[in-house]
Amino acid sequence: MKKIIFLDIDGVMESHRPVKRSWFSFSKKPTEDEFGPLYDEEAVETLKEVIDQTGAKIVISSSYRNRDGNYFSRLWKKRRLPGEVIGGTPFVTDPDFFDYCGFEDQNEANMNNKAMEVKVWLAKNADLDTRYVIIDDNENWLDEQRPYVVVTSWQTGLTKDKAMSIINILNN
């Protein structure tokens, strides 16, 4: 059985906690590397817990996925992040996007493009045994996706209290 985590970055792995930022400044720990801001430690620990308990693979659903093809593989390796990134969701501008999303009008698809990008990725890559979860700070999803969405706060990112919901979606 395939298990997939659609992972947003900003607001999930990168939080905007003032406490975190001031603590990094006070402690003189680096706040970024060549890939940009370091991910929130609690978010990384929570993602590790989820990966350890589910064996899920990661699909980047963030706008950051437009970086070169190996960007996230290099970032994951350099930062020793948990899990395996197997790709990213397609863009609304991809040539065959509309063959999969069910919309003929690009304006209609753009109104909810992140949800449509996940839908298209699933149509192209999933089978009947695929389980998935969407971890995002965005609440705008298709009705069919809502049971599989765990919403984070852009201020705090992925926190430990979200882990069990994510694990239950993937394992049950």
C-alpha cells in the first residue's frame, strides 16, 4: 500500500513563531543555510514521528517545488530530514494538467489550484491502495479531499498535536 504525504513548506515546516526567531538570535544558532530558512525543529520531529509510524513518502505541494528537480532531494539530504521526497505536485500550467483535473477552463482550475494539483497528482500516480494526507496551512480544499487534510497554523507550523491525526489518516 502506498502512503503519501502532500507537504507544504511555508506555514508547515517553516513557522513564523516570534519566540523561535528570537531564541535562534539569542542562542547564536544559524537560522538558515544555502537552501534558505531552517525548518522548525518541532515540525521536523513531528514529520519524523509520522514517517516512522507510517512509512509514507513525501510529495511537495508547496510553491517552492518549482525549484530545480533535485533541490528537495539535496535539501533533505543536507539537513538530514526524515522521509523520502518522491516529487512534487504538477503545475496548472503543465501541458496535460486539464486531461486529469476535470476542468476545461483554466480560470476555474486556478480558483482552487493547489487542491487541483493534488487531484491531478493522485490521478496520474495513485492506485486503489493509495492512502494520502495533505498537510498545509491552507484551508481551501475540494470536498473529496477534506477528510484527508490536516491544517496547520502559519504561525506555529506542524506541531506534535497534529501527529496522531496524520498517522490515523494514513494508517486507518
